[in-house]
Amino acid sequence: MNLLRALATVSSMTLLSRILGFVRDFVIARTFGAGMLTDAFFVAFKLPNLLRRLFAEGAFSQAFVPILGEYRNQQGEARTRELLNNTATVLCFALLGITLLGVLAAPWLVWASAPGFAAEGDKFALTVQLTRITFPYILFMSLVAMAAGILNTWSRFALPAFTPVLLNLSLIGMALFAAPWFDPPILALGWGVFIGGALQLALQLPALARIGMLPRISLNLRRAWQDEGVRRILKLMAPATLGVSVSQVSLLINTVFASFLVSGSVSWLYYADRLMEFPAGMLGAALGTILLPSLSRCHATADTEEYGRLLDWGLRLTLLLALPAALGLALLAIPLIATLFHHGAFTAADVEQTRRALAAYSLGLGGMILVKVLAPGFYARQNIRTPVKIALISLAATQAMNLLFVFGLNLAHAGLALSIGLAACLNALLLFLGLRRHGVYTPQPGWTGFCLKLLLALGTMGTALWFGMGSEQLWLTYSLQERLMHLTWLVPAGAAIYFATLGLCGFRLRDFKRRAAS
């Protein structure tokens, strides 16, 4: 499979999911407003969603895919299928226990995550009810993550990339059509989460059957637990969970910092982060998804040369796509924020404050995406401890910079965004140096010329966007139609100028085509 085509597929599916996420938020806000009902739902959905990020899509995938790739290349089909059966068995038993525990302990979980709700009996009871409905989501999504890992290892990237769309469609459908049938109506969203998780799992199963790798659940848990491959996966999951937790802890601490700043700081950071998620998800997550299986296969077959070439391809592609995205976000911050959010109660002052956060975030966008490419260089070699140690260093650096930027330099909420961006760059630099030190990666020839041509194209694009954008103040007075029309030609024009400059410098699309490791 052509990895460039796979990247385009995964990125387009991620873009579709993000767009539907905005539609979902709009529909929920329009249907339920903002109040007790939505507070209860968001708190109820927060815990299973957090567990999904920590275990299902994070720690489990990082531990599972490299070992699955090793078994596929070295152990043969029968042993690989046995590993899948035993892993699915252990996973199902563990998840059923966690789900049952979560449902039974819902009152305590709600009290721990939203203690203020305890003073409002109806609100607390509703949140507990919604928590019990949504908690099985972690069961579905963990199995979805396993299915996605299998399909990605077999270079079937499109379907796993599409499945998150089903959750958004489920929530939109339940909010629009099913809410009147529930009392209170917000329960429809809880069941929307449940149905969305079940649909995502159901969509994956036929695809697994087609490649002959649909796991079979056994009642012999003891035998499955004794499988060497399963034990290795669980052993790798422990540090991986810690590593994934670091980013969540960092965001939590930043929220604590922001809560001491002027009112609106949390919201300004939230809106800026929503814009950052588009390129970060479309490029970073997509590149990491398609690289990890190929790197794992190269490691399993001891093909160190191809391993290095794959990493080099990922790094060049990241810089080629992430740097113009970061520059575009920084230059077009006011046009983008004004077009998306400058309506109703979102004032011109809010636009300016959000712009400060987005500009600060954009300085670290390249680092954020590079981490998604460099970290798989360690995960594929089943070395999870090194990226975890580096993540802890980055966490400490983030908090030190928070103190400096927020309280020392008075950068307020923009200082929090800047610390996250710079810490991501530090994380990427340390990962890069670690790969070099371990002899895992050696840069391929041509990097000097590549960087010079990239800088020329960025300068040309930046100049065109600056003059094409016009006065920032005009964007605050434009109507929504005028903003949309201006952006509709400005953004494609900037992209066209960037790639045209690269073309004149000798860049060709075929130069970035690369097949997945077989």
C-alpha cells in the first residue's frame, strides 16, 4: 500500500470526524442549551472518554501493534491468531469487570469528578444515571482499538479512520430525533454514546472476518492469561499508560492555572485548541497511525535501513505539511476566529484574546506533530520507557514555563498555550536525539536543500497571505457571508502558492510516495 495515499485517506476521515464534531456541538447546544442537563451529560461522558484516551486508543495500541507485527512476521498465521484470541479474551474479561464496577460505583465516580453536584440532588441523580448508560463505551472502544490495531497492521487504514464518525452521527441523530421520547430528553445523548460505541465495534467485525483475523473469545481465562504474548502486551501497557497520562495531566494543570486568571481564559484556550486540533489530528495522529505498523514490521524483520528511511520520510512529510499549517494559523488567526466564533456574545475582545492563544499554540504545532512521528520510532521497537521519561521531562518543563510566562512575564492565558507548544518542541527534540543516540535513525542525504526550499516556499506563502488578508479590523466588521467568501479564496490561494513554489524548486509528489513495509 502507498503510505502517502493511506495518509490522505486517514487525514480525510479525521477531517470529516472533526467537522461532524462541530455539527454535533452545534446540535447539542441548539437542542439542550447550556444548563443542568448538559452539565450532567458532559460530566457523565468525561470519565469513560478519558479512560478511552488513556487505555483504548493510547496505552493498549502502543503496546499491542508492535507485538502483533512481530508475531505476524515471525510466528506465522496460526500463532498470530492464537495471540489475538487470547488477547481478546483477557481484554473482554477485564473490560466487563471494569464496566460493571463503573456502573455500580457511578455515585462515587460522579462525586469525585463533580463534587459540587452533590448539593443539587436532581442534578447529581441525573449525572449518575447518565454515567451508568455511558460507561459501557469504554468496553466498546477498547475492543474497537484492538480491531483497529489489527486492521492497521494489515494495512487496512480507511475503515478504522472512519469509525469515529459513527459516534458523532449517533449523537446528532439522537439529539434531533430521539430526545422527545426520553424523560428527561438529555438521556437520549447518553444512549447516543452507547449506540455510537456499539456501531463502531459492529462496523469493524466484518472487516476482521474478511482478513481471517476475527478473534474468538474463550471462557478459559487462565489459559489466555498464561500466553507469553499477552503478558508482554500487559507489561508494555504499564509505562504506556503513564506516558499517555502525562498529556492529560498537563492539560488538567493548565486548566488549574487558567482558573486563577481573568474570566474567559479557559474559554479562550478552548477555542484556540479547537482550531489547533484540525492540523494536529489530520497530520499527527494520521502519520503515527500509518507509520507504527510499518515500523513494527521493519523491526521484526531486522530491516534497519528501511526503518530509518520510513522515519526520514515521516519527518520530511511532517515539516512539509505542519509548518505551512502553523504559519497559516498564526497569520490568519483573526480571520479564522472571527468567521467561526465572532457571533452573538463572542465579542471582538474575545477574538483578540483567542488569537493570542492560537498564535502561541501555533509556535509549537510542528513539535506536537513531530512527537506523533518520532514516538512510534520507539514504540515499534517495544521501547516505551524512553518516550515516557521524555514526556515526564516535558511535563516538568511545561509547568516551569507556566510559572515563568504567566506570573513572571505576565503573558496570562497565552503563556499557558506557549508553554505547551514549546514543551512539545522540547519533547520532539529529545525524542530525535534519543533515536540518533540509539543508532535507530540516521538522516538521509539532502536535508539542507530540503530545508532551504521549504523556507523559501513558507516565505512566499506568508507574504501572499499577509497581503491577501487585508486589515484585521475589517474582519471584525464583515458579515458572515463576507468572511466566508474571503476565506474561500484566500486559504486555497495560499496553499496553491506554497505548493507551486515547491514545484518550481523541484519538489514532485512522486518523491514522497512510499510503500508500507511488507
